[in-house]
Amino acid sequence: MSTIAPKFRLSRFVASLMNLILWILVLFTLIGLPLVFIVLFYIELPEINGELLTPYLALTWIADPSRTLPIIKSLLQTDFFRIAAFPGFGFAALLAAATIYIERKFLAKMQLRVGPLYCGKVEGILQLMSDGLKLISKEIIIPAKADKPIFWAAPLLFVGTAAALVSLIPVAPGWVVADVDVGLLAVFAVIGFFPIITVLSSWASNSKFPFIGGIRALHQMISFEIPLILSLLGIVILTGTLNLTEIVESQQHYWWIIFMPIGAIVFFITLLAELERIPFDLPEAESEIVAGWLTEFSGMMYGLVQLGSYVKLYAFAALFTILFLGGWSGPMVWPPFPQEIITEGITMGPITMKIPGLPLLDQEMLNATLWFVIKTVGVIMVILLPRGVFPRIRIDLLLHTGWYKLIGLAFVNIFIALALLYAGVLGPGGLIQ
Amino acid sequence: MTTQLPPGMQLERVDERIMTLNVGPQHPGSGHMRLIIKVDGDYIVSCDPDPGYVHRGEEKMAEYRNYIQNIPHLERPVIHDSCNILYPYCLAVEELLGIEVPERAKYIRVIASELNRCVYTLYWLSIYGIFLGHSTMFMWPMGDRELLIDLLEALSGARVTHAYFVPGGVRNDTPSNFEERCLRQVNYFEKRLKEYEDIFYQNPVLKQRTEGTGILSRMDAIRLGTTGSVLRSAGVDFDIRKKEPYDVYENLDFQSQVLKEGDSYARSRVPYLDMLESCRIIKDALKKMPKSGSVRTKLKPNPKGGNDEAYRRVESGRGALGMYVVSDNKIEPYRVKISVGSFRNMICMPYLLKGEKLGNMPAVYWSLNYWPVEADR
């Protein structure tokens, strides 16, 4: 007789139930309560029928949607939500995770493979989660002679810098974490911070291969930052602003890629180099220098660097969308909010519920986000493509490309922009004001 | 008192300009070997290959087994090319024992050895692809290799270690539908090879990177004693299948592939051209093969050789592969000496890598068509 299932016993069943309840309580106390307090700390409590919704009325929020929705609405207005969730890090990390999955499946299709297949039953959709769990559970090993504080700080700084880049990206009109007037300059400043982290971490690890990788990364990033900045000068000349939101608004009718294709190409190539993607993945060239400046990172430190690099990938793709592809502008495709829900309420069987707080988000913002995501994902797909086609380039050819070809092309782009301005095609009185 | 540490293990001063890198044996860019590389900035000052991590004493083992028992372990140095490494042994033992090989067996041997050359070259090519960071070229040859492995499996029953050649012919006859299947898959394989040309050999980045790096001149190639694709890419027309034809190669229609440049690009291209030529040989051999007949000459139990010696060599995937077999009236050989192409091609590595950039190291190293396990034997 096989003993696959043990015999049912009431005492064990009760014990397991109690166990379950205990875990729910523990998790709620550890995660749920701090979350609730954070929310309460940040939101402005709304006033309904002359009555302030205090936390003492918390249970009535759950029962009554007309009281829950104002709370959610005021949560959406907070800076905390913007930084942690929507235009900020949460949204970027979500898109980055999707990018990793898409990259793996997409490359697999190119290379006659299947890619992740088993984890999560449907086409390996949970593979990323299992990889993340594996990285978290791994031991972090630090070289004996490493400069420990800097070595520990490097992955966190890398993710933080990538997140700083994300915070400057406007996703929809008004939906940006930091709407600064010198947005483009701030972007350049944040990009200029990456080589410092790379060199610091490679020097701090006190190992030969990371050191060579770090020096390579420094060469690569510095020689590609100049064409990167020059390729965007054309846009600044024509729009007369550095604010990213205003740059998007200037492209309501024509995208800048139509007038400045050379600038777009130069920016795209420098973007590949800044992201250390094939064919410019010299700092991580595994057949030459093991894993370059990532060699000594292990466990979740490596995971954080990977997360940071994919968040950076999203930020650069979003930057390309904003500067050359018109950002969120696009025809209205999002269906309007059904007004009868507000006027007549939702009928669920015998109950008719009127919810005055709807809609949470307006149609314009949702449409803008949709177009932004579509364009950004398109750019990300094009960024992923060279990995299946090109081998790695060599460092001298890379520097040659950066200093001779790309800088020259960037200057050609600036002259085209100036010519368009003086010919009156663009600028005051032209196609685009 | 200072103890002299082995090379590559000495401690060095931090402020020295020249840095020593141990590439291997635990490095993604090395095989089962170590390269002690000294770099000055991005330039390689000197390179000292350090093989011997997978020495298995195959030659000594061969002295304790009889002529038939030696077959399965002698293919171990390079299991991807097992037919070609057994070929010279079988030829030499046949010469020693005075065995005649049936005509059909000779053709089957040629087909199997050419298929195995393609299998080996695809494996080599996929690693060359990933060494240069071209991940598609890593996956495609690995996938297409399966087709040819299936053919060899149908022939011999094993996927990699075939042990198919025996002194006196081949172990067993072909299955009934082998010829049509072989022709179909080789035709498909030729079509795939054209796609490799588009994505890899005509790739502008690859050409930029490998053309003009690690140039081996014609005289150096001869003087350093290189063989196979390294020698033929330096402009020396030396293909043993043409120069010293064994079995039925003289009846078959093929060209030996020679390029003049002698750089890593040419060295990586000659094996590719060889694969195309192998397809021609297989198709020609399938046409000319006798449709029926014996494939194996029956041997006496425990055959004995006289007081004699024999040296035979063949063109393997990595160049000339020779076996020198000495017998002294016993059922075991007195000595088996394997002369492999890998070791002879490795010798020119320090000459080629000196003065190159570090980024060229994988491109030059793997283009030498070097298989560390075979070099150590």
C-alpha cells in the first residue's frame, strides 16, 4: 500500500489552519501596517460631507467606495506615489522586468531556441522571479582585500543613479517626478555619474579583471558622452528649451526624427555604448576579461547591478522617445470613461451603487501613457536587436567610432538644425513654432 | 631565502607597469588550459601557453590493451572528431597486420569522417562565435550539429563517441535508408552554411575586428610547423587528403581550400570552406559507393603484429593527425605515438599574440583551431 497522502487527522488540520492564520497576521504586521502608516503619513485626508476622514474611520473606508476613492485619489497626488510607483521607480522596474523577459524570448526566437519555458507554466513567465529569488538566496562573497564600504555602496549607487535618471522622464502631461527647467542638462549630469560608479567599484574590488573592465568602461563612456550631448544640441537649438515636457509639447505635429535623422542615429549608437550592450559590451566582455567590472559582484549585489542596468535601459529608451519620437503625443485611442457609471451608478443584482469619486484618472493621461509605453517598448526592441546580429567590437575601433565618426556626424546634425532654423522651415513662423 | 614559484604564480609589485593575467583554466575565454599573458595597458607583451591540465596518458594506456581494445579509448582526446582520430590508428594497424579493407567500407569511412569533420567544425565555430560575443553564432551551429550527429548515430549507434572505425573496415553496415537520409540532410546543411556566411563571415563588425589581426606569414607557418587550416590559411597548399590520399580520396572530386591572408579572419574561414567541401565529398562518395558488399574484414582473435612499425596520418578537423604504431610480436602494441594538429598549432600562439591588443586574444587564440584536450592527449 502506497502512502502518498497521510491519513486525515483533525488535530493536524486545525494546527495547519492556526499556522496559516499566524503567518497572515505576521505578514500583515510586518508589511501591511507599515504600508498603511506610510500612506496615512503622505496623503491629505479628504473631507466628505463636512466630516474629516480620520484613520479612526478606517473600517468605513473599506465598506464604502465613496470614501475609499477620495483616499486613493489623494494618494495618487502625493510625491511618494510618484517616486515609488507610477512615473518613478515602480513603473520603470516593471518595464525593465518585462524587457528582460522579452529579450530572452525574442533572442531565443532569433537563435532557433525556445528560451525560458517551464517556470510559471506559461512560456516561462515566472523565470525572472525565480532568478531573483536565486540571487537573493545566494551568499555575498567579497574579495579579502576589497575596499569594503565603496564596494558595498557601488551596486546601490548604480541603482540609485538609474532611478535618478528615471525621475526626470515625463510619462504623461504633468506626470513626472521632477519637472525641472533644465531637464536635459540634469539628464547629462546623471549620465556623467555612471562612469564614476563603474571606476569606483572596479577599483574597490582590488582585482585585475574588474580593473581592466572599469578602465574600459571609463574610456567608452567618456568618449561616447561627447557625441551624446552634441547629438541633442540640434533639438535644443530648435526648441529653445531644456525642459523635457516642453520638448515633447513642441512635437505635437512633427517628430524631431523627421528633421534630424542623423542626430537620432548618433544618439541611438551612443545609447547602445552607454548601456554597454552588444556590440559595445566591452566592459563586460566575458571571453576576454571574465565579466569585466562585474566579476567580483555576487548574489544580490550582482542582481542590483543588473536591475540598475535594465532600469537605465528603460530610461534611455524613454529619453529617445521623448526627444525624437514625440513622447506621449498620439491620436486619442483610449475609450472615454462611461459617464452612466457616475450618473446612474453600477447595478450589481439588487444593489445600485453610486460612486461620486470616479474617474480616478482622466482619459487624456491614460491615452498619453499608452502611447508612451508603445513607443518606448518599440525603441527597446530595436535596442535589443543588435545582440543577435553583431559580435563585440574592439576597443580601438570603438574609440575610433566615437571620436571620428560620431562627433563629425553630430556636428553635421547641428548644422542641419541651424540651416532649418535660418531657412525658416522651423522656428518662429515655420512648421513648428 | 626566496623560493622560486612556478611561472604565473609569482607575486608582483603593484606599481609595475606590466600586469600579468592568468587566462584560464577557470576563465570563460580559455579551454582546459592556461595562458599567462603579460599586458602593458591594452597591449599583450608576452603570452605563455601552459597546457597539460587534461593529460590522460592515452599513449601509455595503449600499450596495455590489444589492438581492438585500444579503439574506444583512443578516441577520447577529441570526442567530437572521433572518426578522424581513429582513422590513422586503423590505417596503421591494417598496415601492421596486413589487412585488406573492403571497397564499401572505405567509402563509408570517408563519409563518416567527413560528417565528423563537419560536426567538429560546427562545435569549433560556435565557440568562435561566442568568443567574439556573437551569441547567434553560438546557437545556430550547435543546433545544426544535431542533424549530422543524428546521421552518425544512425551509422554507429552513439551520438558522440562513435568507436565506429575498426582495423579491417567499419564496425557495422549502414542502415537501410541511410543514403537518402544523408543526402537530404547534407543538402539542407549546405543551405544553412550559406546563412552562416551572411550573418557571420560577411558581418562588417567581425571583418573589422579580425581582418589583419594575428598575421602568420607563409614562411613562419612552415617554420613553426603548423598544420591544417592554420597552414592553409597562410597560403600553403598542403591538404593530406590531396597530397597523400588514403582510402578512396583519390577517386573523389574535391579541392583543397587555401587562402593567402594568414590573419584570424582567413584562419576562421578555411574550416568553413572545408565544411562546404566536405558536403561535396559526401555527395560524391554516396554516388560512387558500391551499393552492397562486406564492410569488415574478419580478424583472428587477438591479432599479433610482427616486429614492425607503421606511421599513417590523415587530415583531421585540426590538421594532420598521425599515429605511429610499433609492434613487437605481441597482442598489444609496443608503442603508440599520437601526433596531433592541435599541439602543433598551439606553438605559434606566443608569436601571434605578441604585440596584439587584449581584445584580439580570443579571436587569435581560437582561430588557431586548437583543441586543448587533444593537445594534452
